[in-house]
Amino acid sequence: MSATFVELRAAAVPINRSCALLGRARATHYRHTRGLVHGPRPARAVPENGQALSAAERAAVLTLINTESYADLSIGQIWARELRIRPAAIWDLPPLRTQTNSTLVMPEPPQGGERGW
């Protein structure tokens, strides 16, 4: 069937019509032209985005997750507990600053039948 298909293509018969004349699906034609594929496709290379953990950070997180005290907790519960215990030690972030004399004042809601702010 391949030789016949090649002859039809040499005679400038379009692929659609060649496949229809031979009773061959176009998908089969394109699959055969692509060639043999053995095994799964190779994994695509993911560019470094700067958000992934380094090997040392990953090992530290896995060590923490696998401790006995966290054996029955979900990841979200572990995260919340660690955030409560030591917020700056995990992410090396400066502590949050709070203002004692806040200048931010919420506006009063409109009086009467006015809508919007």
C-alpha cells in the first residue's frame, strides 16, 4: 500500500484524496510518516523558574514532614503549625511590622439613601 501511496503523491494527488482512494485513514498516514516511536516520549526540559526548592531545602522539608510529631497531619496542617511556631525561621523573612499609630482610617458608610463610596 505504501508504494501505491507514493505513486499517487508523485502524481500530485492530495493526501486527502490519496488516503480516500486507498481506504487509509489520514491519521495512519501521518503516523507512518512520523516514523517508529519506541517507548514513552522523553521528558521535556523545564526551565528553572526560581521558585523550586533547592536540594538542601527539599531535604530539610522532607525531614520535617517525616518527623514523628507530624506523622498524622496533612501538609496544610504542618504548614500552619510551623508558621505559628517559627514564622521567620522557615522562610527567612523579616517579621511583619505593625503600626501602633495607624493613619489609615476606614470611611464611614454613606448616610441616607446614597449608594457607593
